[in-house]
Amino acid sequence: MNIFGIGLPEMAVIAAIGLLVFGPKRLPELGKTLGRTLRGFQSASQEFEKEFRSAVGTDDQPIDIAGPPAAIPPAAETVVDATPPVVVEESAGPSS
């Protein structure tokens, strides 16, 4: 039995420390609270996934990640002027 990388001996040590710290009356109450919290997180994550899929427009449709990528239409042609700008120096008058 291996839960989150923690084996049976480690779980027994954690349970014994919890029993010593919290006492036999409070430990079941903490277990119930932890279970309710985890259940709440699970339902919240499922609701978030449902809302996300409906916002994206993929309601209950499996996502095909192995398929070919969608064709991208070519961009509109743009004309780029490659000639450098001409700099004209103004003179204040005839030079002597």
C-alpha cells in the first residue's frame, strides 16, 4: 500500500504522532474534516473544469491531442519598402 509515496510504516508513525498530539477524541473529528475538505476540492475542480469547457466550447467532447494541427491560413500580403529614407540637410545659406 503506497499513498503519495508514503508506505504503511510511515502511515503508522504519522497516525501515532497524530494520536499523541490530538488525542483519541479529536482524531476522528479531524479525519472527517479532512475528508470533507478533500471532497470539496474535488467537486470544485470538477465544476471549474465544466465551466472552462463550456467557456471554450468543448462541452463533454474529448480533446484530440494526437490529430494533425489545424491549417493556418496565410497572412495577408504586406508590402515592405526596403529602401532607406533619404535625409536632406537644409543649409542656412551659401557657405564661404
